[in-house]
Amino acid sequence: MKRIIAYILLSIFLLHNTTVDQLLKLPTLVIHYQEHHQLNQNLTVTDFLCMHYIGDDDKDDDYDRDMQLPYKSVNVQVLQHAYVPLARVIAERPQFSSTIDINYPVLKQFHLPEPALSSLFRPPQV
């Protein structure tokens, strides 16, 4: 039971916070390929994908339909930002050899987030 709940929560997270939801538009891609294939019998799948994703797909008659294809438009709310703290480098010489320099990054403490300030439940501020 726990495994099923974990799978459900993972799928909800992936569909909401990533661009995996674009995979739900794959039937639209297949239907749009069939529409183009009816107009041109010599059109292959690779030609279709190159035409819509790599080539110049200017605003033509079916531009609105083209923009419904998966991964044609970017949802800005899905973009994730990673926080990388600034680091300084300290050069250390190992005791076994004096010719090799090893650089270890040291995190600056004042750039790290304060857990008490980023917590949801905080004491009242004056």
C-alpha cells in the first residue's frame, strides 16, 4: 500500500513540477502527423519532426495547431532554480607529496540559508 501511495505522489510531483506533463500531448503529435501525412503521402516521421522542431516552422496556416504539440512552448512556472552557495578555494598540500596541490571549496557561512528564517513556522517578529 505504501508503494502505491509513493508512486501516486511521485507521479503527481513529476506532472506538476517538471515538463513530463508535455508527454500527455503525444496523442496530439500523432494526430497532427496523420493530418500532414494525408496531405503528403511521402512525408516520413523524421521529416515531420524536423519540420516542426528543427526547421523553420513559421506562422503558417496551422500555427495554432503546431503550438499544441509537446515541447513547443515553455511553461515558465515549471522552471526550477537551483541555489548554489558561493565558495572560496583553499589550497592544501598533502603530507605524502609536495608537488600536488588540491583545492577544496569552502562554503561561506553568510551565504547559506538560515533554517530558522526559511521555516514555515517562525516566532513572531518585532
